[in-house]
Amino acid sequence: MSEDSGSLPSKNNFSEWYNEILWRAEIMDVRYPVKGLYVWYPHGFAIRKATYGILRELLDRDHEETLFPLLIPEHEFMKEAEHIKGFEEEVYWVTHGGLSKLDVPLALRPTSETAIYPMYALWVRSHADLPLKYYQIVNTFRYETKHTRPLIRLREITSFKEAHTVHATWEDANNQVEEAAVLYREFYDRLCVPIVMSKRPDWDKFPGADFTLAADVIMPDGRTLQAGTIHHLGDNFAKTFDITYEDENGGQQLAFQTCYGISERCIAALISVHGDDKGLVLPPALAPVQIVIVPIIMKKMAEEVAQAAKDIEAEMKTAGYRVKIDDRPLRPGAKYYHWEMRGVPLRLEIGPRDIENGVVMAVNRLGEKTTLPRENLADGVSSLLDAFKDQLMASAVGKVKEKIHIVNSLDEAKEAVETGIAVVQWCGCEECADEIEKVLDVSLLGDDIRSEYIEKAEGKCIVCGRPGKQAVVGRSY
Ligand code: A5A
Ligand code: ZN
């Protein structure tokens, strides 16, 4: 038997399914001998490349890419009090160079504010330098003490996209926060992954920020995954790192900043939202192989069939698709299994009868068959792939809507969070949030909800009965 033998656990057992698909679809190998560190297989890495290609494309519209060092000197790291408090338990320290103890211990960046902002203090001179919008895609290290999980809770985040912007005023920075929210929404749209955005409560904001917006993905088991965050940093870091600019009148002004990050959790979301019992299901834009051609070789016309497969491959390449012929000496069923596991959106089958009829059989990853005319095949393929993408989005939206429960009491909320998230009314005070979190064993994810799946409504706090505002609560990863 090939390496493909055996099958996935049902996606209803989401946790098992997730662990198995990572190796069966060749995304991550979890056998690396350091806890919380994992290895990208080439196929997983190709998905990463496509995903981050989209993220780069969106950012490159009006950001510039840069690259800062991994190591941060202790004195810079220790400058911003709130920031230190938030991260001190998660930092790895480099203390030695060879056998000698370093004079200045160096932190492995858990995030790069304290690496970047001392340089921003040098770079930002005048109002003409603003806004400044840079980003980098790097690895970061966090000594996570909660249960580590591939792509979800890592000690080495290998794919940390962090953007850091500088503005003249608090309002300008706030507009950037809104722009980042639109950008993240567009990014997740491209992944066909629905998100729910909200404003994290004050006690859950990024250490050193004025406030934090977060994009949560509702996973198949109903738990939420924080798959991106956007922080308004106010002038907190500017004060600490002395980031000032000269205004039009020659006066020195403190700058205002934002930062926003996405990690490979976006790939965990992509896999989890779309996958099924047969394996990965990938939207065409994210698929390392978008089309697999399976020639149906029989005694009759074997050469013509092989040639037709090659011609189709060439045509698909010319049309810009990532395409593969599978002409291995295996049963067609074994090939289908192999490519379905890896999430290939479209399979083209060509056999003697198809050649005679001037057609190609197309089967999408959800098993739907279409007979396409051989002539102008790329046009037929293009519309099938477009429709397939729309179908994935519609199906993902359908599933998310089922998992959002608008409730009116703690009891209803308790039931709701067993299968998804609850939208409750909350007065905004910390005591009531504590009560909700304690009774339901959930997190209060946020208020100021931005989601087309949640209709705005007013009501009374489900704990104290005072006037409330909508808030999302759920069990999070
Ligand atoms: N400098 C800002 C952008 C920052 O560090 N924000 S953050 O701490 O919220 O991280 C950004 C995103 O990285 C989070 O929203 C989350 O999606 C992801 N992330 C955080 N810790 C992670 C971990 N240990 N493993 C994987 N992803 C993580
Ligand atoms: Zn209340």
C-alpha cells in the first residue's frame, strides 16, 4: 500500500481530524524534538507561500516591506512598562555568546515593537515623513505555557506578519486601524474564511495599546481562533522611544502609532474551515496544485490519451494555472484519494471516449462533475474554479451563521457556547464580564462588533440588567 493508506478521522472529531490532516496532507510534521516548534512540509510550505503571497499583495498596495533583527537588547526591551508586563513571562533570552556571558542579554523577539521603534525614532523627522507604513514577515518566539498546537499556539511563530505605522495624530492612527480592519477582512475573504471582528475588552488588549480590534474565526468545534489583531498604540510607545516629528510650525510633536499582526493561524483557519472527511479543501488561489490531470489509460488509444494529457497541461500552464499530470502507474481511485487529501480544487480526467467526444471530464473537490468541451478548455476551467470558490465561501458562511447564537440570558448563553459563540448584552463593567466568564467558562471576546452575520440590537445586560451593548462570548483556542 502507498503512504495514502488509511483514512482521516471524521471531521466531527475535530481535534483528531486536525492532528491527522496535518501529516496526511503533508502540511506540518510535529515530530521535531522541541515543544511548540514544528516543521513545514513542502506542500504545507507551498500553501503558506500562496497565502502570504496574497497578504503581501494586499499590504504592498500602500505599505513597504522591511526586515529587522531577531535579537533585541534588554535595555530596549525593558523600556515600555505595560509591554514588559504583558510579555515578560513569554520571552526567551540569549545570555551567552559561545562560552562567554553577554554583557547585555538579548531577547528573541516575541513581537518587534522594541526592535523597530528605536529605529523609527531615528527615521521619523518631519511631518513629511508621515504616515510611515512598514511591515515585515518574520519568525517570533513566545514561551507559551498553554497547550501548544501546530499552526495555532506556537513557541516559534514562523510566519508572523507585523505592520507598524506612524502618524501625526491620534485620529490619523485611528483611521489606519479602520483601514487595517478592511485589509484583514479582504485577506480573509480571499481565503473564503468568514471572520467576526470586535473590540477586545480593556483587560485583554495588547500590552501597551490604547485598544485592540481582533478578528476571530469560528472553528468547526465552535471554539474561536483569534486570527489577527489590530492595535491602536496611541502615543504610548512614542513617549517611551522618543518618536517625534517636526510639525508645519517647526514645533516637535509626539507621533501616534498602530501595529497589526497575523500569524500562521490564518492557515489553521483555512484548513479547518474548508476541510472535510476526505482531507483538505482549498480555494483555488491558495492551492499549490490547482488542477490535476488524470489520464485514463486503457489498451485502446493509450498514446493519444497520454498526448492529450500533455496538451491539456500545456494549455493550463499557459492560462496561468498550477497544474500537474498524475501518470503514475496507480489505479485512478488511488490517485483521486491522493489529490483529494491535498485539497486540489479541480481534477480533469481524459480517456479514449472523451477524446472521441471532444470533451474533458472535470470533477471539483466536492465531487461535482461537469463535462467540458475540449475546445477552449481554459475558459470552462476558469468558470468552474470561480464557481467553486464562491461555493466554498457560501458554505463557510452558512456554517458560521449556524454557530452564532443571539441570546438573552446566561442560561441561553451557556447552551450556545457549547456549539459556537453567543452574542449577549453586556453593560461594559468588569464584574459582569467576570461573572459571564466564570459561569460560562468562556472568554468575553469583545464589543463594538463588526460582522455582517450579527444584526445590531439593544437590550439589558444579562448579568445586572442595566442597559447593555452587544458583546461576543465564546470558548477560544
Ligand atoms: N505586534 C502586534 C501585532 C502583536 O504582536 N499582536 S499579537 O500579540 O496580538 O499577535 C498577533 C497575532 O499573532 C495574534 O492575533 C494571533 O493571531 C497570532 N499569535 C499570537 N501568539 C501566537 C502563537 N503563540 N502562535 C501562533 N499565533 C500567535
Ligand atoms: Zn452588567
